[in-house]
Amino acid sequence: MKSQGAAAAATAGTGAVPATARGRRTGAPGGAGKRGDRGGARGTAGNGSNGQGPAGRRVRRQLVTSPWLFAAPGLAIVGVFILYPFVSTVVNSFTDKRQLIEGKYVGLANFRELLHDDMFWIGLRNSTLYVLVVVPALVVLPLLLALLVQKQIPGITFFRSAFYTPVVASIVVVGLIWVWMLDERGLVNAVLEAVGADKVGFLSDQWLLLFSAMAVTVWKGLGYYMIIYLAALANVPRELHEAAAVDGAGPVRRFLSVTVPAVRSTMVLVAALSSVAAFKVFSEVYLMAGPTGGPAGEDTTLVMLVQRTGTGLTGRVGYASAISVVIFVVTVALMLLVLRADRKEDA
Amino acid sequence: MAASRTTAGAPAPTEQRPARKGRTRVRDENGRRMPLWELILRYALLLGVLALMIGPFLWQLSTSLKGPHENIFSSPPSFLPSDPTLHNYTRVADTIPVWDYALNSLKVAAANVFTNCVGAALAGYALARLRYRGRKAATLVFILAMLVPVEGIIIAQFTTMRDLGLNNTLMGVLLPGCVSALNVLLMRNAFLNLPYEVEEAAFVDGANVWQRFFRIALPAVKGTLAVVAIFAFMGAWDDFLWPLIVLSDPDKFTLTIGLNYLHGTFANDERLVAAGTVIAVLPLIVLFACLQRYFFRGVGEGAVKG
């Protein structure tokens, strides 16, 4: 709702521009200047251009429309395909709209129905579990990996690039690779068998499937967050490590009392990014468990449920929108939770 | 942001080369000599992780090269195809129009690069440099758009697309992400980081806003523009959920949707699916190998904004 207001303000601004810009021409010098810290430089240059008279004025008249010309394509796309759908999702969640049938206002009926929908609770459970398992793994493991590739030993650039490769690959490719790896007769089971262990039905059991998908998410994300941590580690002062070493702290102790506090804000960032992404998981589970979400649909995630409910000729747009609204709310809550945890640790 | 580029992309300094001759002259960042056991331990761990991260790709490649008479289910598994063949790749092309799908993906990805570079550079410049009423509101629009979880609005996007008569077209696949808010804000930051004085001098010399944009500002942010281009290409090439929803006609499929279709229909033909995935992933791995530092830089910049 708020975003609609902002969009409206932006479009309303378009109309108002000529008048204000004309007003500004007679006003402060250097009207095109950036506001703020470079005030001094701007002032002198502005006076110079003022002295130029007609030419300067002509230049500035061109500035009247061009800002909006510049911003127009971006604003149009973002407005029509992101902000408008967002607002209409929220609006539709209070209607019984279907894919080809206009809906009418039904109040909170969709949300009341959610409370009694087993599939919704399964989706919420799975998406929440996804966050609980994937986020700690993606906060800790890439940090350890970054420590491993931090030292400039020969060939390290190759290793860094290799570890990043899963990030570059499409999630579809990654999903299908692991479907084959974890197949009843795939590589993982062949290796298990070769060492004398029993085969594991990774893709046939409800829980093993979900955890396999989580493992794939972690596997694909490791390289990405490793690079984020590498940048943070580069900023850890060496003196801290040296001082700790002199005081007789071992590697583990130094990791816990020097490295972790120094990269803590990055850990919060990674937690925020990965928790939002994990809650919205779709592709991994869709590919590994199938469009219907594994045995009896028990592996369905919330976004899968939105996709399944809202598409097709009879797609229940209103109901799917209500699930989407739950996703919005949880996403915002996750962000706030992570940020709040950050502040608490500060205190 | 810059730090991620330097740490990730920097090649090993030359002074460390002699370590290969068997003498441990590798030093850590404090100039402390690294003991041999630590070096061996590090390489052992690195190789272990390497097997975990690259192994699955190689196994997929190996499977795709194994002929119809070779047992792909053997235990212990055989990693090298005994009689490598490209037979499976021709079979993929016989089964689904894989090259058409690749072309569709390429069209969408190339268009996505173009629209994102142009749209984000223009809008970013407007937000960073041009003073006008409503600039703050415009910036807020992009920030809000960046925060909207795309997965939550796909149904409404689909409805919008249908109202525009664009569902089941490649244009429909392209449009929602063709100028992403994140890229606009990245470009805005890049322009804000440029010293303003140069443009001011040009302004004094009578250069108009287009001249200043094209001749002065744009050449100075080429690095960020490259990041935007690469992530736009990768995003479009790899995207799955949105094309899955908007495309229904198998003629119009992109590569990822085609692969999903191949997997759904021929799940038991592992060699075939493996060949399909290799076709889909190879272009990006080549692109990554050539342009690594921009990929790494993009992570840093994207994370700061994301």
C-alpha cells in the first residue's frame, strides 16, 4: 500500500517538474548540482555558469525534462511489473478472484480458510524448517571456507573460482545433477555400496528428500557467501591476530575471539540474505520432489503452493494471493528478527 | 565492495612461486613462514572441498559421454567413460528442440543485458546526478521495488502479463526483470562515487546533460556496468520460476524450462538428461572462466545493497 503511494507521488511529480524547474532557474545558482557535501565546489562552478548568461540558461532548460526521461524506463518497468503486482496481490487476497473470473470482496475468508488448510500448514512447516536448517549452515560453513581460501598460497585463485562454480550454474542444472547423484542407483549410493554401507533412498522418503534439497541449497550457496566473507576477512586488523597469538591463543580460540567478532556484521548480513531466500525456496524442492511436492505432497513449500494454487485455468488467484501475503509478512518479520538480534548482541 | 574484488580476484603474488620447488617458503599475511604441515593440511582440505564442489559437475559430464552399452550404475562407479561418445547430445536434439531452446534463452538473456544496462544506467544517473523535484520519491520507488519478494507476486505478474496479451511469449519472460531495481541502485551508487567536479567543468563548458552522461559519466562506471551486464545475463539464463509460469507452449520454452520438461518426460534416461544439463551449464561456466573478477565483484556490490 505504501509503495503505491510512493509510485503515485513519483508520477504526480512528473507533471510538476516544468514549473518547479522554471522556478529554480531564477533561484540558487548551479541548479543541476548535487546537493550536499560538495557544496563548496558547486558554489564556485555555479557562479561561473551563472556568468555565462544565455548559454548556461539553455543548458539548464534541457535539464527540465531530461531527469524524467532518464528515469522513465526504469520507473515504468518497476511500477508496472513489481509494485503494481505487489499491490494487486495484497488487494486480491481479500477477494475470491480466479484466473479467468473477476472476484468480489470476501473480507478475511481466504485467511480463515488458510487456518484450516492442511497443505498450507505443511508448506509453512517446510519453509520454516528450511530457514532453521539452511541459515545456520550458510552462516558458518562459508566463513570456514573463506578462512581456508584466504591465505595466498599457490593456486588459491583456482580453488576460489572452482568453489564458486555452483553459484554460476542454473538451479535447474544443479537440481538435476543432484537428482542423479542421489538417485537410488546414483553415485552417492554406488559409493555407499562400495564401502559396504546400505543404500539410502534420498529421493523417496519425505524427510530425506527435504533434507537433501536443503543440502543442495547450501551446496549452491557456499561459494557466494564465501566471497562475501572473504571481503570481510580482508578488513580484520592483523594486529588483533598477532596480539592474540602472542597471548598464547590457539587457532580455535583466535577464531572465536578475534575473527568471529570482527566479521559479525557480515554474519548478520548473510543471515538476513539467506533466511529470506530460504523461506522463499521453490526450485530445489520442485525439481527434486517433483511438481506435487514428494510423497503425498508432504514436501510442498509455500512458494510451490502459491504456484500450484494460482496458475492454470481454474487457478484461485485470491487464495494464492493470501498465501503470498503470508510470505510477505514472514519475510519482513525475518528481516526484523535478524536485525534485532544484531542490535541485542551490540548491547 | 572494492575489497571483495581485490581479495578475490588478485593472483598469488610472484614471491610465493618458489614454494613449488618443494621448499616451504609460503608465508601468511603476517610474513610468518607457514609450516609444512599446515600447508599440506590446507591443500588436503582444499582438494576435499574441490571434489565436493566440482565432482558433481564432472560426474554429470562423464555420464553424458557414456554410450548406451556402458553401465552407468556400476558399483564401484567408473568415473571415466570407457568409450566416450557424443551420441547422447544428438539424442537430446532429437528428443527436444534443444538448440531452439538455447536460442530462446540467448535472446532473453541478451535482451536482458541490453535493457538492464541502458535502463539502469539512465535511471541511476537521474537519481545520482540530476536535481529535480521528486528525486527522493523516485529513489524510494526503486528501494521499495527491491524489497518486494518476487516469488510472492508471480501470480499477479502473470495476470498483468495476460492482460497485456504477453503471456506465453519471450517478451513476457523478459519484461518483469528487464530493468531491475537493484541494478538501478547499483548504478546510482556508482555515479555518486564519481567526483562531481569533472562533470561540473563540462557543464560550465556548455555540455548538455546527454553529453555529460555519455562522454563523462558513463565511461567512468564501466566496471559497474560490466557487473550489471553479467548478472543480468546470468539471471536471465538461469531463471526458472518465472518462465515456468509464463510459458506454456513447448515451442517457446527457454533452456531451463526445456530441461525441466526433459527431466519430467525422460527421467529414467540419465544419459540424456545429463547431456541436456551440460548444454545448459557450459556457456555460463565459460563466461565465468573468462570474466571471473566481475562475478566476484558483483557479489560484493549486490550484497551491500541486497
